[in-house]
Amino acid sequence: MDGQFVLGLLQNIALLVASGVVFDYYWKKGESNLSWVKQIQIGLLLSIIGIILMLTPWKLGEGLVFDGRSILLSVSGLFFGLIPTCVIMLVTALYRLSMGGDGSLMGVMVILTAGTIGILWGKYRPHWQEPGRRYIELIFMGFIVHIAMLGCTAFVPEHVRYTTFRTILLPTLLIYPLGSFLFGFFMLHRLQHWKTKDIIKASEERFRSFYENAPIAYHSLDINGIIIEVNQSWLDMLGYSREEMMGHWIGDFLPIKQQSGWNDIFNKLLVKGRVDNTDVTFLHKSGTEVMTAAFARVAHDPKGDFLQTHSVIYNITERKKATQSIVKLHERLTLAARAARFGVWDWDISTGLVEWDETMYDIYDIQKEEFSGDYRSWLSFIHPLDSKLINETIQQALKGEKELDTEFRIIAKDGTERLIRAIGQVTNDSAGYAVRMTGINFDLTQRRLDKERLRDALQQLEVIAANIPNVLWKADINDDGRLTNTYISPVVDEFLKLSPNTINNDWDMFFNYILPEYLKIVAEQLKRAIDNTGQTFSIEYEVQRDDGSKAWFLSSGRTHRTGNTLRLYGFTTDITERKKAEQKIEKNEKLLRSYIEGAPDAIFITDYEGKDLQFNQSAVKLTGYHSRELKHISLKKLIDPVGDSVADVFYKKVNTTGSNNAELFVYCKDGRKTPIILSAVKIDDNKIIAFAKDITTIKQTQDELIEAKEKAEESDSVKSAFLATMSHELRTPLNAIIGFSSLMEGEENQSVILENARIINRSGEHLLAIIESIFEIALLQSGKSKYNPTQFKAADLIRELNSMATIEKVTRGKELLRIIANEDSINSNVIIKTDQSRLRQLLSNFINNAIKYTPEGSVEFGFKQTEAALTFFVKDTGIGIPPDKIGVIFEQFRQVDDSYTRIYGGVGLGLSICSEIARILGGSITLETQEGKGSNFMFTLPDVVTLKPEAHSVSKDQKKPVHRFEGKTILLVDDLDDNLYLLDFILSAAGANVLKATSGKAAIEMAGTYKNIDIVLMDIKMPEMDGYTATDEIHRIRPGLPVIAQTAFAMPGDREKALEKGCVAYLPKPIKKNELLELLQQLFSKTG
């Protein structure tokens, strides 16, 4: 055995140790609970170690090698089990065969033998790991394996068999078993290591489970009192989650008042290392206090330094409460015993000693030294006539024949007798013999006297009850709530108009007389009284008396508990007359309240400070405050918010004279000052009632009367000027019409006739314009004028107005006056949408006025655009307007000069009409003027500018229509021949066939006779039958025949009335030729 052998052996041992590492990593416990795949993996890994062992063998000769594979295989079979060991045997056997040589067969047999022995040893010797035999088992197995290995030399060729056997004998019997022992010992150590770790781990898990699930709260703190560990019972006790507590100072969960005390406890724990049964109060998450008993220890590390604290906490809240309750109960019992004056005694029968409490000495009226403390001494205090009987009773109680509950007499020091009641309880030993008696004594002397007095008092009470005008009653209430042991004084029969002794203490009979609607109320009140012992109650209810009349009763009483008895007692009074008076007062109060609430004027009831305010709904309406707000405001503040003594003066007079009236202001919530007449009357020493009448309307009426008076005075002169103006303006054209008409009679010169006709026509147009202006202002102010917006170019309107202004200038003979249409306006492409006709009328009035009042100079007009708004202007260099007349000119029939000597004519309606049109169009008129230098009238229309023209438009090249009515028959109806002549002349010239009727009846006959009539022109105002009636009759004869109303009625609403009456159109007189022909053309184009 050379050094190479030893070195190889050491290498083999190292590789065997490596297999132990494989065991640590894969197998750990050596249990066969791994999957077969995992076991094969382990076998392959161990096979690699076996092959490595075979790479460093001890070579005995060519093909004869020895290594540690027998050790590996046997120990693997013992620790790793069947599958891994079979894998090792297979792989290493194949590898050994691949090596060849004389010893290859022996090597394979050693591999199979060693692995098999290891497997069988582990399976059939399961107790080999027991502490007393495991090492012997390892040595024994090592010898068996390697003796078998010596036996395997039989498979070596014969020429080397003996040499081989002799050479390996000693190592095989000494070194290889030792190697098997050492490797087995190493593996056994690893196995025990893992088993120990598993045991520790299981122990830790059991401890952790016990710790977490223990019914006792536990926590651990660091040296600063920070929570580092808690169990579930601790969390459940205080209601927090683990996250809410970990890392927090324990003092955060204590009441603030106990945090300093906790610091003392914690410091004591750190110094002494322990605290036991220390009371600590914690705060539950809900805020309630949790009382605990704490037991704590300090844990140290191996060096003796502080590690952490361990505390066990017991929740003693209920125990504390129970202890407190017991203490309170003991105190109450002691107080009760003293208050009830019962003494407690205890008799030890075996010793004969009797113990008394303090009250016993008071009951027996003796000092402590007078009582020797034994049974005989006690008997000596009992009345001689009672002592024998009481002794017999006690003896019977000791034998168990009866309970001790008896009464007896004693004689006090002053010679008086006292009545005592004794109650006792016997305690027996295990054999049934009496060893102790405990009991109490009552002094019944005073109770007996009280009972006698009570009996006398009851007798007196019965006499009183029979003679007072109230019903006295009492009853005991049993556990079922029924009334027993009842008493009702006999007066009840008189109350119910019954014969004497009818009720006779019968509550059920009494309840029968209570009206059904009140029975439930009475029952509920009685139940409430029973539930609230000691509280007084009162019940009002109505009864039906025996004679059929009804009465009101008031029952008052209370419940009282005497021992186990609940007693109800009280009295009943007939309150019928009082109830009637109350109902009458209530009715009057409701009536008065309804008068106050329904009063149109505000009513306040208050004290002299203006406080304690009561008020009606009219007061709320007057002040504007909500009723909740008003009741917190004093009346003084309402009439005198700044405190300038107005209220004090008013109240002072009420107090001294009993009443006051004054015209004041009430200051409303919205800041308004409302004028009122405040009338106040003193109703008692500290109350007044005040009536506040809102005189806003009266004040406004007074102001309006004053204004009307001033206007009336002013209008006298205005009226005279207006009448003079109207007279002048109407007579002037009439004078021309009448004058030139008379000149035309007998005149043969055609040119003179034509000139006169033109003058007459112009004067007629002027007269018509005056009348139309009057009608126009009436129509606009009535609100019946319609707004008809259309889309048009503003420049076109300016051009049209320019043409009109030029004609007007010439007509007025002012050829030198310059008419200027603003160039920017004429060239503008702006398109607007509004009522073109009304806008033209407004601007025409401005321009006509400008021409009229501008003797020389210029009149300029146009418009300026600002975003979507358009401002039209008419600027002149005329006479201007005085400042004091600017507001007058927009009034009806008013002009700057209303005098008889005025230069300029007109009725003063033009600007009034403009003002109304501006309102309809939604615009506004502004004026800049200076007397003697001219005026600038501006009219602004907001939001009228549009970007695009509407699709429909009328061609400028449209030809003027020609009106011809050949083949058409028209019936004219009018009671005036001149009107018929005019219409006949116009229509005949247009080719129409004309029929004429001078009354409604004639028109009806002609409509029925001439079936070829195409249309009727009907005058409305005619004698005998008006035009509307005639139209109805014609429509009965000729349904669908068109009728045109033509009338001198031209007031607002006349057009609508005509259409409602069945007319298809309306023509106001005087009728204009073109309007008539255009209307007929439109109607004929529709009807054919």
C-alpha cells in the first residue's frame, strides 16, 4: 500500500463528501417522497461522482483497479433509496465494463453487490438510525459490503486471483469499512442536521401559530417603546390593523392622561427586567377605553444587551366593570341595610358564637359589651312570652322542618316593646348537619305603628273622598298589566249621573263610559305611567254619561312601587265647564288669528323694546323678510335702523297716551324704504299692537295728482295752441279745396282748370296726410302694428330717400337747399334685415322735418356701421332746437313753437310717430342739436347687419303693371253718389263692367240677380243695413263671392274686423286709384 493508494483514497473520500453535498441540495431528509424524475436526476449526478471516483483508482495491475465506488454505492443505497442507487449501479457498471481488463467482471459484481446491500439494509433494517445502534449498524454494513467485495475476487482471472485477494485483504477489511463508516457518519450527520432543522422549523411554525392564534394579547417593543411585534388577539382587542400599529409608539394607543404613567411603567420594566399584573388602559380604535392587566419581561441577546420586550396583555375590562359593580352593589347594599334598618347576624352552630353588624345593636338598643356573642345571650333579650316559641322555631329550622321567618318581641331599655322579624338561612355540612345559620332582623315596631296610622288615615280618607267634588281612585297593577285591588270613590256615580254604588270600584265598568275615540289615548297614558314609575301624568278625555249627555274629565295621578307591588293612584275632576270655556276662547283666538292673518295690512305685536315680535303674513310681504328672519328683527329696527330716535319718540307717545299714529318708513330687506302709516295701541303694561298700512300707492297717487295738476295747468295753454294748430292745419287745405272748386264752376280755360285741379289734389293730399298721421300714431300705440322684417341693401334705401328728399325740396320751393346723400352710405354693400317700410317712414319723417326747418344750407343723411349695428343719421344746418324743448318735440301734437304766430306748420305728430317706430324696430333715437346752428337726428338699430342677402329678391327691371279688367263685372255698394261716381269712373276706365247699389238691401238683390258679378266693393257704414250684415247675406246667396270692405273707418283693428267678417281685403277712404287697381289685379289673378 503505497502513497499513491493513500492519495487516491483521500481523493475518493473527498468525492464521497461531495455526494453528501448532493444529498444536502437535493434530498435533505433522505425521504423517498421525491418524484421519480428527480430521483433519476440525483442518480445521474451521483453516477458522475462514481465515474470520477473510478478515474482516480488504486491500480493493482493491468485491468485491476480499486476505488471508493463500493462505499458510494452502499451508502447511496442506504440513504438515497432504490431508484437513485439503481441508476448509479447501471451507469458505473457500464463504465467499468468499458474500462475492460482482468478485473472488469469483479468490478461490475462489486458495484451490484454494494448497491444491493445498501438498498436492502435500508429497507429491512429500518431501526438502524436509532441513537443506540446507528454507528454499529454503519460499521457492520461496511464489513458486510467489503467482505462481499472480497468474495467478488472469485470473478478475477485465476492467474491473478490469489495475488489480488492477498493484496486487497487488509485495506478491504480495515480501510474500506472505515471509509463506509466515515461516509455513512457524514451522511447521517447531514440527515440529522436536516431533521433537526425541520423540527425547529415545525416548532417555530407551531409557536408562530400559537402566538398568532393565542386567545391572549401579546406585543413586543424595542427599547424606545416602538411596537415591533403584535399578535391577532392584540389587534382584535384594540380594533386596529397590523399596519396601523407596527412602527408606532405604544403611547399613541393610550389615553393622553395615562401616557406619563406608562413611561414610568416602561422605565421600571427596563430597570427591573419585569413587571407583573400592572393595570394599563388602552384606547380602542373606536375611542372606548380597554382596561388591561400587563405582564412583561425584557429579552437580552447572548451578550446581555437589550433585545426586546415581551408582554402578555389580559383584557380585564369586563372584570373591572364587574368588580366596580360589585363594590357599588356592596356600597348600595350597606346603604340600603342602614336605610331599611335591617341587621345582619351570623351564628356558628359548632362554636355557638353569634356575630352582629352595627345595625343589630341599634335594633336591640344595647351596647356591644352587653352582648356576649352566644346564642343564650341572644335569647335573653327576647320577651319572656315569646322566647320559648322562637327557640322551638329555630330548632325546627335547624332540622330542616321549616324555614326561619318569624316575628317576636323584645323589651327595650326604656321598657317599651319592639316587634322584630327574623329571617334565617341554614347551611349544612356534607353529612347534612346544620353548621351555620345566617340571617337578618327587621324592627317592625314603626311599621306596625305606621300600619295602624294608615288604617286610621284610610278611614278618614274615605270620609273625605265621599264629601269632596273629585273622584279619588287607586289600583294595584299585576304582572299582566291588569288593575286589581281597585278603589274608586263613590262620587264617580254622581259624575256619571248614575245611581249610588253603581260603579262600586269596578274600573272596567268605568271605562265603558269613556268615548271609544279616547279609550286608546287613556290606555296609552296608563301604559306610559306604568313604564315610568314615579312620574305624574294627566289625561283629558270625554265620557258619555248615563243620561246621554257628554262630559269632559281630567284624571291626574302617578304610579308608585311598594315592594313588589306597583300601585296607581290619583283623582278625577269634571272639567266640562272649563273645557267649554277653553273651546270658546280657542274659537275666538282662531277667529282673531284668522282676522290678523287675513288682514291686508301688516300687524305687529311686540313689547316696548320692539322685541318678542309676532306678525302676520302681510308683515312678511311688506318687509320682504322670510318669517324665520323677521322674528329675530325688532320693530324698532324696521322703522329706525340707524337709531335716530324716530322709534323712541313713537314708542314714548304710545306708552304715555296709550296709542299713536304716525307716517313713517319701513326699511325692507331689499333696501327699499316703504312709506307706511303706523298705528299702535297699548294692550297691556308691556305689549302693544301696531298696524302698518302701506301707503306707497297713496303716495304715488298723490304725486301723480300733483303731476297731473301741473300737466293740466300746462295743457290749458297747450290745448289752446293745439286747437288753434289743428284748426289752422285743417282749414288751410280745406280753404284751397273749397275755394278752387268754386272757381272751377263756369271756367272754360283748360289750363286754369288743370292748375286748379292740381292745387285741389295737393291740398287734399295734405289734408289726408294730417288725418293719416293721427291714425298712424293711434295704430302704433295700440300695439297692433305688425313688424315685417325683410332683407335689403341699406344703400338702396338711401338712394330712394335721396330721390324723395329732392322732390320734397322742390315741392317746398327750396331749390337752393343742398340735399346730400352720404357717399360712403350710397357705395356701401352692407345688407340689413328689418322692417323696410317702417324704417323708410322713420327716416322720411326725419328728412322732411330737416327740409322743413332748414331755410338754407344743407341736409345730409346716411348711415355708419359698428359691427352688427347700424346708425342712420339726418343732419341739417337749420334752426336747431332749444334745450328746454328737446323733451317736448317727441310728445304728441307738440312742436318747438306752439304759438299762434309760429312760422312752420304741422300738427306735431311726426317725431311721435318716429319714437313709436323706433320702439317697434328695437332701436333707439338720439339727438344732437344747437339752437340756430342745426340738428343731427340719429337712429341706431342693433344686430340688423347680415353677411349674405336672402335668396329671393325683386328685380329692379320689373315693369310697372297695366291694370285691365275687360270681361269682369264689379258691384259697387255705397250710400253716397259721389263715391259711386268716383269708383265707377276709375273702374270703367280700366275696362270693367260696373254695377251700382246705394244700400245693403239693394246689393243683396243685385247679387242674387246678376250671377256674373265677379267681386263686390262694399261700404261698411250705411243706413238701414251696414256692410257687414250685407256681406253675410250675400255669402248665403253666393258663397265664395269676394267682398272688399271700403270704409272711412281707419282706426286700429278695423282691418282685422273686416277680415273676420268675411271680407277678402280692406281699403280705407279716401281710396287711391293705384291701390284699388293693384288690389283688384291681385284678386283677379287668384280667382281667374
